Amino acid sequence: MRLKCIKLAGFKSFVDPTTVQFPSNMCAVVGPNGCGKSNIIDAVRWVMGESSAKNLRGESMTDVIFNGSNARKPVGQASVELVFDNSDGTIRGEYAAFAEISVRRKVTRDAKNNYYLNGTKCRRRDITDIFLGTGLGPRSYSIISQGIISNLIESKPEELRVFIEEAAGISKYKERRRDTENR
Ligand code: ATP
Ligand code: MG
């Protein structure tokens, strides 16, 4: 599975609709300080369901919406879409047949969030569900941010276990068991 492109509109500094393409397995985003490099990673986390404003470097969850600049007025909503190449079949189950999987999240000023899978409205839960076991979750190991390696080295065995279970593909089944037990 590979992230092919990310489409942003009204998200942080990306006020105008912008598509960032990732044409190969190794891509680098370069640019001067403050140009929006980290905002792209925030966007990926956000779409995958991040629910902590602090983890998105903000104070409230609506801080991801473009809040204006000298030249532009603030906007009313933010939207980010991630398009994945699933031709290797990483995503199984209901979405296995799709060579391309699109995940989108939208938020408005009144903090209403909407999620979409291949254009169809869904729950946040549906997105976390299909990506469980792939390593791509809002706090999973697909995104290695500053400090995460030393956190891992210093983490307690039970914290480390969460990462190992995700890598081994067990977390998906544990989550389903928890779900069944709670019904
Ligand atoms: P560095 O090289 O210093 O790490 P960077 O390229 O990673 O920089 P970012 O942190 O992605 O930069 O972008 C910071 C910019 O995004 C700042 O100019 C900030 O004002 C802008 N920004 C963040 N949130 C919003 C928002 N809600 N509305 C408008 N602009 C925003
Ligand atoms: Mg940065």
C-alpha cells in the first residue's frame, strides 16, 4: 500500500485546493521554515482520525481550519483526502477489491466532522477499522516523528507491546474481541 496523493483545502496553511503527489516510494518534501511541510503530516494524522488537538499542534480541533492571513479571510471548513494505491491488496475485507482507496475528513467551524471512504460517508470507526494492522493509524508507526524512537526505546514493555501487536497484525483481532465483549 502506498500513499499516492493528498488533497487539501482550507487545512492550516493550505487555504486553496492543493494536491500533493507522491509519485514513487521515496519522496521528500522540502521548503523554507514555515512553508507547510509539517502541516502535510498533520493532515495525514488528522484524516486517519487523530482526535487530540495537541497532537496536531493546535489548541482546539477547529484550529486545523485556515484562520486567515494578512491577505486572506479565514474559511469555514477544512477538508483533506488521502488516496492510497491498494493494488497489492494490503487493505482486506470489504475494500480489498479496490485498487485505489480514498479516505477523506472534513470539519466545519461548529466542529462537525464528516468522514468518507471512497466517496461514501462513513464513521471514524470505519476508517480506523480498515487500516488496523497496516501500521497506519493516527498514532501508529507509519509516521515516525521527532522523539518517537527514543520514546520507543524507553517505553515500558506493555507500551511496546502495542506496536509489536500492530506490526504482527494482531491488534485488529484484539479490537474485534474487545468490541464483541462490550456488546
Ligand atoms: P519548519 O521547517 O520550521 O518545520 P514547516 O514547513 O514544517 O516549517 P509548518 O509547521 O508545516 O511549517 O507550517 C507552519 C505555518 O502554517 C505557519 O506559517 C502557520 O501560520 C501556518 N498555519 C498553521 N495553522 C494554520 C491555520 N489554521 N491557518 C493558517 N495558517 C496556519
Ligand atoms: Mg516542520
